[in-house]
Amino acid sequence: MTLAAAAAQIAGARYPARTVALAGDTALAVLMPAGVAAFATGDAAVIVVTVAVVTVALQGGAYGLAFGGSLRHLTAHLPAERRGAVMSMFYLLAYGALITPTLLVGVGATVWGGAAIFPVFSVLAALLCLSAVAAERVLTRRARRPRTVPAGEVRGAGKAG
């Protein structure tokens, strides 16, 4: 999975960071339910192939695109004097985003069993990925809208000081 993530980051480096991040999030949202479908079959061969291909290769690559694209997009918009502090927080949140669901799924599996928790976790993770894509699209549209100037205000006029 790590090799697939690293390879995807290298391959994605030639494309715009925002596009890469959104593609990774979208791919993760689509691929998460594939594991649920494989486990639902109960067929060991289907499960092994799905885990090997979907989880290790494709989800690893999608995670690499989402993480690497987000990181590049963030650094491109940061002033140099703030980069260290913001990047430290980015990594703290990223690792927290990996650890928190793992702990919650572990506790949930202990209480309700892995078969009950896995589909719920997969669907919630897919929804979170889709919500990140939707939020970015909304923010981008808002940023592109022409801004209106309130009545009585003149563009470019500033207070003399």
C-alpha cells in the first residue's frame, strides 16, 4: 500500500495539486465500498483478490494522490514564514485522521464484531471523502464569483491615513 501511495504521488506530481487531491478523494470514496462488497460474497478468493488489488494497489494509490495533492496544494498557498507551523499542523491532523478511525473501529469491532463495523466504517469513510470533494468544489465556486460592492462604497477607495 505504501509503495502504491508513493508511486501515485510521483505520477501525480506532473498534474495540478488540487486536481490530484480531488481525484484521490473521489477514488477513495469509490473504492471503500468495494471491500464491503467483497466481504459480503463470503468467497475467500474474491476477498483475497479484492484485498490485494483494490485495497493494496488502488486504495494505496488513491491515498497517495489525496495526501500528496493536498500537501502540494497547501504549500503552494502558504507564505514562507507560516509554512513550518502550518505543515506541522497538517501532519498532526493527517496522523490523527489515521489513528482515530483505527481506534474507533477497534473498539466497535470488540463491541459489535468486525463484520458489523467494517461496512459502517467503509461507508462513513467514503462519505467523508465525498464531502471533502464537495466542500472544495463549493469553496472554489464561491471564490470565482464576482464580488459585489455594497451601495455607497467605491472600489479601490481607501481611507487616507
